[in-house]
Amino acid sequence: MSADTIRLTVAQALVRFLAEQWTERDGEKHRLIAGTFGIFGHGNVAGIGQALLQAAEDDLDMPYLLARNEQAMVHASAAYAKVNDRLSTYACTSSIGPGSTNMVTGAALATVNRLPVLLLPSDVFAGRIPDPVLQQLEDTRALDVSVNDAFRPVSKFFDRVSRPEQLIPSALAAMRVLTDPVETGAVVISLPQDVQAEAFDWPVDFFRRRTWRIRRPAPDAAELAAAIEALRSARKPLIVAGGGVVYSGATGRLREFAAAHGIPVAETHAGRGSVPWDHPQAVGALGSTGSRAANHLAHDADAVLGIGTRYSDFTTASHTVFGNPDVRFVNLNVVPMDAAKHSAATLVADARTGIEALAEGLRGWKTAPAWTRRATQLAADWQAVIDGARHLGHEPLPAQTEILGALNDAMDERDIVVNAAGSMPGDLQMMWRSRDPKQYHVEYGYSCMGYEVAAGLGCKLADPRREVFVLVGDGSYLMLSSEITTAISEGLKIVVVIVQNHGFASIGALSETLGSRRFGTEYRYRDAETGRLDGDVLPVDLAANAASLGADVITAKTVADFKDALERAKAAETTTVVHVETDPYSPGLPQSAWWDVPVSETATLESTREARAAYESSKRGQRHYL
């Protein structure tokens, strides 16, 4: 070993390398890899595990957090990255076999939502001498295939390090993808267990501090001119604010831009909070679970300025919400693929720099006053609908909208509400009132059941000064609640609100509209006579379960009880669970848009035939935006 090299194992070298990676944007620096989540097994305990122990002994800045579920630790990392505007994330290490493949769902969620996470799944022996080892998949077609190849289609970068020297280009490429606003998502470095423990003489320069600067690309002059011309000629423009507005730190610019030009602003799930709910141009959420105000404006809009949105089917109401036959799109997005959607006038740029350029080009121009007045009136009318849903006085069990309204009122401006799946994302998007762009944390790109508790942990790690409220239904809770224990062990306080309605209420309601009568969506005993799952309600005690994980638990039966429980939970110093039961059949907010879920084209059930007729009627409004 020479003076310009250092002898370390592959795992030790990787941990040391990760501790020296930073991001910088607008002069502000962040640790790129803030720490490592892990669960050790025979694939990584002697490799990455030993390296993390040695790092702690050597005071290397690489904290280790013991997770309880591999999928959950990826969710926590994604949530951490989301709160940090994708400038910082966690690494996740797992053992081979099921430990590694448990992270595949988390990888898909991160990639779908364009959130950076670094996954370090252990792999089988590169040397192959002991093959087949415990938990190894044997593929008769190729000997270099392992279960880790399942990461390839759900990741933005995948590499298997089969020799020590391969780590250098692999690690550098991984950092490049993690920090690229266009390409970011799940990044996977697969590490065979024998290679992790193998020593190598590493160039010292490999471990120097590196700063990855996050670009803010400016718009092309010709694209900018076309976008300005399209907006200036519009009589009924609408802005659709997506997650890119938040990640870019462009919320302030958007608020100024919308006010200066009088353009109403509708929001996607990821863009919720881009403008305060009571901003003069705010018209609420757009699409299948959007506000009546936003959807009515979208129906008539002749120009749509999409900023940082990928136009999911919920945003476009499955290509039905934009009803004007002459509608044209201008898409400002750092991702060329998203900018080009709907035959748009593309504006490939960072959201903040793009808004600034548009503002300069549109100086002195304003939307027609009649359009602005209509947007203001529709928004006010919708807020009155929300007020009614928040104060139903529903008995004997409260309505879900009452619980969400009470939570909204109890939270401070900078607190965070976390949700992902079930019926709550729809109600939240329609009725939530937020002022801070980080308050509304709803994962609806992958809508992954089980995301919530783990994400709450990640949010709290990202900003311990914010109170974090995790909203989770009994379906998601039963799938993945283990990180309550992790939060407690780390001394991190989150408030978990379990809304119990004895089944998959969201899919039950959807099933009803599709003519399937809520079949297979309720938590019930199997009836001995009919042989069906339509017996009595199961006596599942989620409050007792949460207590067994170490949380303090408060049970609420009424809306008044719930408000009191929230105040007690806010005052608590440790993770607290508030359990409340709601009526799954209680009135919800009125729907004003469609979602394409195909109904059986032929059926003996009258309910299905009726649903098919309604489906065919709605589908007639669906079209390509050309």
C-alpha cells in the first residue's frame, strides 16, 4: 500500500465514500446521505454492518438507524427526501434474498415519485464457490441472475459490484443519478456478500469531499417565446401546480406570478400547498378527487400552464377534466418527457427559473377580469361545501370528513400530515387547508398502503421541529406499522391517527360504484352457513396493538373526544397513537370528476350491468389532448 492509497474492505470504502457526499443549491449545502437505515442478516452483517460499526468507532459521520421492516425503511428515506426537496436522503442496507426483495416496493414508490433513495441490497457470492447459498434463487438460464435483478425495472440506476475496483465508477454514477432532478429515483448498488468483505487498496482521492451542485436549467429562448405567446392569447388560462413547484422552492414565485396575472391555480397531490388555500387565485385540487371549483375551471380553460406536474390520471380525471375542445397546454418541467405531454408547448426548465422568465415575458398582461372573478366565486362556493363536510354532526360514529377537519384545525401551519392510501387521500385533497408547502405530505404517485407510519418517521428525521401527524386507516396500519417501534427507539415523537372503519373502505366504495357490492373489502368472519366473508365484524383491537409496540394510546369515540385527544397528543413527549372509529357509509364530499376503472362488459348481476352503462357514458368524454 502506497501513501496515496488506503486499504479497506469494499463495505468500509463505500461507507467512507458516502459520508463525504454533499449537495449544493443556491449556495446552501446538505449532506447527500444523511445516514443509513439497515436490517442485518447473513448478506450484510459482516460487510456493511461491520463497516458501519467501524465508522461509529472512528467517529465517521454516518449514523445508523435500526429499522424493523425493509420496505418501511425505504419509505422513510423517500419521505425524508421529499421534505428536504430531494437534496438529501438515506441509504438502506439489507441482507440477501427476502431482505433485499422487501425493498423492491419501496424502490418503485421512490422512482414513481421521482424521489432519491440509495439502496444497498446484499447479493449472493460473486465467487460462486458455496452456491447455492441460503435464500439464493437459482436460474437455469444464467448463473449471474439473482433476486436483486428485480430492482432493474423499478430503479433509475442499478449496478452489481462484482469486483472491488468496480465500486469507484459505480458509486460515482450512483451519486450523479441521485442528484439529477431529471433522472432521480431509486438508485441500487447490489453488493455480493463476499465482495463486501474483500479488501482493496483504494485511491485516497476517492474519499475526498464531493459537492454535487443541483442545476437550475433556464428555458430555451424559442420555447419561452412560444409559451408567452400561448399564454398572452388565452382568455381562460389555468395553472396546474405539481410537485416540481415545491421541490424547486418555487412556491413564493408561483404565488407572486398568479397574483400578478390573475390566473387561477389548481394543484395536484404533490403540488398541494404550492399556494395557500386562501390565496386569491387558489381554487383547490384538480382531477378525480379535486374541488368542484378547479374542475369546472379546467372544463372551460383554453390554456393550461402545467408547472412541475406529470399529469397522472387522477390529475386529468383520466383525460376528461379539460373539456374545452380548443384547449392548449404549456408545460414547464425540468423533465422533457413531462414537458412534452398533451402535445404541449414545451418549456424545459427548472420551475423557479421558468416562472421568473415567464413573469418577465408577461409583464403588464393580466387575465380577463371576468375569468378571475369566476374563479374567486367558485373557490368561495367550494369552501362553503368543505365547511359543511367538516361539521356534519354525524352519529353515532363520526364521519371521516369531520375527523379530517378537526385534525386540520388542530395542526399548526408548519406541522405535517402524512397519508398515502385508502379513502383519505381523496377527502384530504378535496378539503385540506394548508399554508405551508410541506404541510400536505400525501404519497399518491404509487399510493402505497403501509407508507404512512414509515413516512412519518422520515418526515420527523427530516425536520424534528415540525409536529408530524400520520393519518392511517386500518388497512394500511395492519400492513405496515412496525416503524412505530423505530420512532420510539430513536426518541422521535410522531402522532399516529388510526381511523378505523373495519376494512378497505375506499375500495369498498369504489366496488359499490362498479357494481361489485363491496365484495371482499370488509374485515369480517366467514359465515358458516353461506361460506362467505360476510359474518360479524372482526374484533380487531388496533389500539391494543399500537400499545404493544410501545406507543402511548388515546381512544376517541366522538369528534369532541378526538379534538381533546389531539391536544393531549400534541403535548406528549413520545410517540402517541390516537384511535378513532368512523362510519364507512357516512356522507363524503361531492365528486365532480371521473376516474377510469373498467367495469365488466358482460355480467349476470344487475348492479354490474348498471355500472357498465354509467362507465360507457363517462368514457365518451375521454380523449387524447392533441
